Amino acid sequence: MTTRRSSRTFCNIPAETTSFIGRRRQVADAVRLLRQGRLLTLAGAPGIGKTRLALRVAAHMRARFPDGVWLVELAALSDVGLLDQSFLDVLGLQCRPGQSVLDTLLEYLADKEMLLVVDNCHHLLDACVSLVSRLLATAPRLRVLTTSRQVLRVTGERVLDVPPLSTPDPDSPTTARATSRYEAVRLFADRAKLARRGFTVNKDNRTAVARICERMGGIPLAIELAALRVRAQSPEQMLNGLSDYFEFLVGGSRVAMPRLEPLGRAIDWSYDLCSFGQKTLWARLSVFPCDFDIEAVEEVCADAGLPRVEVLDLVTELMEKSILTRSDGVGVMRYRMLEPIRLYGMDKLRRAGEEAAMCRRHRDHYLGLAEQGVPDWFGPHQSEWLNRLRIEHANLRTALDFCLSEPGEELLGLRMASALWFYWTASGLLKEGRRWLDRALSLNPQPTRMRAGALWRDGRITVFQGDVPAAVSKLEECRTLAQQLGDLQALAYGTQMLGVASLFGGDLPRAATLLEEAVARHHANRELTSTALLASLQLALTRAFQSDLDGAVDLCEECLTVSDAHGETWARSYALYVLALVEWRRGKWMEATACVCDCLRLKRTFRDIVGLTQALELQAWIAAGAGNHNLAAVLLGVAQRYWPTFGLPLFGSEYFIAHHKTCESQTLGALGKERFSAAFRQGNRFTLAQGVAFALAEKTDSSQLT
């Protein structure tokens, strides 16, 4: 593989934050097995280091896969129905209208030379077996590396059992240097040095360290938990305390000592050495499926028995004990628990009878976050709010699932799904958003204002999936219900989205009539939101297709005036898009290029996959008109790659498709088949971020948005 091709490789494998100790043979064996076969499972007990080994192997092999190395983490996923969607989310794909999530995934991966790392398959084993089998059967150049407590038993699967780290015989006379050659001792020493600067394994403590590593069974997580205790104790003191504790366990109601799992021993030990407050917080933090920030901890976990003022100190203490670890975050410190530690805490929470109450508090916090974003979506904080919700995606899923699974909580589920509708849309998560809204609507059939509001939101998502008939059904129900209830707001939005459905369905006169009505209703209601502003832009686009270019410009300029006054940028980006389309229709290539480039810069801040693809397509038309046919061919290639990831190409609109065909024919004629194909293939290999950078004449960066 050439250096140039390798430099284009992209992945989401996180950087290592602590040193990787040992496992040379396992890394080499895994690399060899992945070269020989297409499916490798790293199997082993909890805490044995399967994930860390998989990430090291993936990073080692990154340059071999031109289409990327991608990590799909399943530990936080409890709903098997979202398994396929989790893969789409990681790959930055959207489900095509009329296609299942699985079919979209299979179609995308069919020709990709890629490595997928699927972490923690065991709790969704049957579903993972089915999905991985289909992926491998469809994509001949795909390789899959899984971690699991159980093997998948898929045809062609190679299995590498992940063993404990090597440990010395503590009773064998040897030197401190010889003892330190063992992986378990090296890991203990490395992590202990992080806890207490200057710590070393020496002739005085080598036997105690060796025996601790033996007692921990060579399990990395158990050893790391033990090593952190050197802040307060010498290895000899730790060993004495550990021996006393095990004697207590053996003499109590537990099973005999030899049957205790080493990791269980380490976690039990860590738990029993915690204060009451630390134990309580540990258990309560288990309701977070993934990472979280201190604000969430205070909101969800604090109460009269665990005062808010004590929470930060307790979090710090749990970090010092390695119960919590830092998680990658931008600007705000975030925390997480490794899955075995979280599940241990969940068991304690359940035994304390607090599980339901804590799940409700978790839901209440993330419902509040979702609803906080509704007013923030109109104003200067739009992209901040969107990025905040993206960070909390796993927590939002867990909160929604609780609402829609727990009897009596369904109405709050509808409320939360409705509040998040723009998040689903702006993030390109159309399939998932529609799934949550459909599910919530089915559980809340009562004719209420909340149902009417959810219907137009669900209808909007369905329209942009290209499923116009289903969208029309929802939107007609919304309008009927809104009229019955006198809900003028829902009536205006339902009318607007029905107009968009008519636009994409090719009925321009009906689209213009409905959108004019929607704009009038929004004005009468004094509705000032990004979505209401988009009604004017959707009407402007309709008029542009009807050749009323001056009318389209007037609507765009009105929108820009309102957006600028409020610091709003989402609707502004679409106004720039429509203005670019109008200037293109007028043959003003420089003005059109300036508008579409400004549009791309704004949309890039949102990571608006749909809008970016739409704008790149338009820039290809502009470039073709201006005679820059090579640029046009490259951008057609980028757009062609991303249109299918979220829906029908060009929304299935006959007007968009006609202009696309004209551009393609014009560019092909100017370049000739060979040069056109080369430029098109170049664009088709770009990530979306690279395509945008190319369009803006910037240096491409493969680490950006894919």
C-alpha cells in the first residue's frame, strides 16, 4: 500500500492515555489471525483486557485499511433494535428511504476495505452473530475484530483467548529485576507510579507485589485497582489487609476462597474499603450507561443523604481509587466507569431498592437538557447545544428507553422525543429519530396537543427520508387534530411540512400554496424559530424552481435580516444555499460560488451531513456552469458517495435530478470519459470533511468529520 493511500486512512480509535504493558505475543497473534481470516474474536473474562488489546491491534493495523478502522462500542447499548443503527452512527451514515438500516449498512460496506472493531458483544450475542455474519457475507474486503466473553461461533471465526498477564511465583527466590520482567508486576509498578511518584519494585517489596498480582489472578483491571492503593499503604500492608479480608469472606456466607473470581475479589475489596458516601455514589453512578459530567452527577445522584456539596470530593476520591476514569471531552471534564465496575454498582443499586428512583432522576436530567435546547435552537448557541446533545447521545437513548419501557412514563417519552426532533434532524439521525417518535406516538394515542406536535415533527423527519406517502399521512392527521384542538402552532407547522412533502413529491403549485399558508400562519402566531424561518426558505426554493427568482431572493433576504438580528445560523445557512441556487440560475458564477462557500462554512460548524451534501451538489452545478469541469466532477463524486447514506439521492425530487443530469452530461462532455472518471473517483474516495475542504480550496484533513 502506498504512503499516499495510507495518509488518507481515517478512524475513530481513541488515543491511549496510559502505557500499554506486555501482550506482545497476543498483539502479534491477533495481527496474524486477522491477515489469515476476516473475523477474529478476542475472548476472555471481564477485566482481562480484551478492549485494550483490540484497540492496540486496530491502531497497529490502521494503515492497512484505506476505508478506515472503526470502533463500535456496545457496552452502553441495551436495546437490540438499535444495534444496526449503532454501526450507521459510527460510520456517519443515514438510512435510505424505503431501505432497512441493515440494507443501508450492507450496501455501504459492500466494496469497502475496512476493519470494524465491535466491542462487548456478549450481552447482545445472538444479534451480533446475525449482523456480523451478514456483513462478512456481503462485504468481501471487510474484516471484523470483536471482543466478547463468549465466542460468536460464526463460520470462519478465529478465536484468540486473552490470558491473564504473566505473574511470578511469589515463593520462588528471585531478584527484583527478574520479578519486574513479568507483565503483571510491570503493570502494577506502572500504575502504582502514577499514584505515588517514585514507586519502584525493589528487594523489600518484590515478594508482596508478586503475591498481590497472583491474588489478582493476573487480571489487568484487578491489578490496576490494587496498585492505586499505594497512595496510602505499602505493598506489604496491602497484602496483609487483603489476606484478612479474604479470611473474612471465607468465614462468612460467601463461597470458598478458591472459587472467588479474581476480578470479583478486587472489586469487592475496593468496594468494602470505600466510605459510605463513596459506596452510595458508586451505586448511583451506575445508571449512566456511558460517560457523564459533574453537573449530571450532582443533578442525578445528590439528595439529603448525599449532599451536593460533597459530590465533587466523592468523585475525586472514586477517581483516586480507579472506580472512575477520565473520559475524552472538549472543555468539560467527563467521567466513566469500566463496564464490570458499573455492573457491580448497578447490582448494589438494585439491592438497595434505588434503581427505579435513580433511573427516573437520570431521565429527568436528560429530559431537562433536551428541553433546554428548544429555546437555544433559535439564537447564537445553536451549534453549542447540538454538540452538547451529541456528547450525551448514549444517555439520551437510555432516558428515552426508560420512558417507553416503564409503565406510566410513556407521556414523558413522547415529550422527550418531541424535544429532540431537531437533534435527530440536524445530526442526520433520521432513522433513529423516526423510530423513537413512532414508538412514542404508538404508546400515546390520546388526541392531545402533545400528540399533534409530535406528529408534525415525525412527519418532517419522514419527508426528509423520502417516504412522502407516510409523511403525508402523519401530517394530515396532525392538521386534523390541530384544528379540532384549536392548536394554531401545530396547524402552522403541519401545513409547512405538508408543503415540503409536496415540493419533494413534485407538486410545485400545491407546495407553494401550502407554504404560503404556513408562512402566513407563523406570522399571525408571531412564531419566531429556525423552523418557522425555514418555511420562507422552502417557499423561496419552490419559487426558484418556478422561475420566480426575484421572489425567491426577497424571501431569502428577509430571512437573513431576521437571522442576523438574533445570531441565528442554521436558517441562515439555508438562505445562503437558496441564494446560491438563484445566482446559478442567473448565470452569475462568482456570486453563486461565494454564497455556496459561505453556506458550506456555516454547515460545517453543525456537521449537517444532509445540508453539506446538498451544498456540494450545488457547487458542482455552479462549477460546471463556470467551466471548472474538473472541480465539478470531483464534487459530483463526493455527493454521490453521501446522498445514499441518508435518503434518496437529491431527495427524489425530479427538479434536483434534472439539474444533476445536466451537470453530469456537461462535465462528461467537456472532460471526456477517462478524465471525468478519474476526477469522479477522486471525489468518491473523499470523506465529507475532505470534500468540503476541497470545495473551499483548503488543505484536506482526514481527522475531520467523515
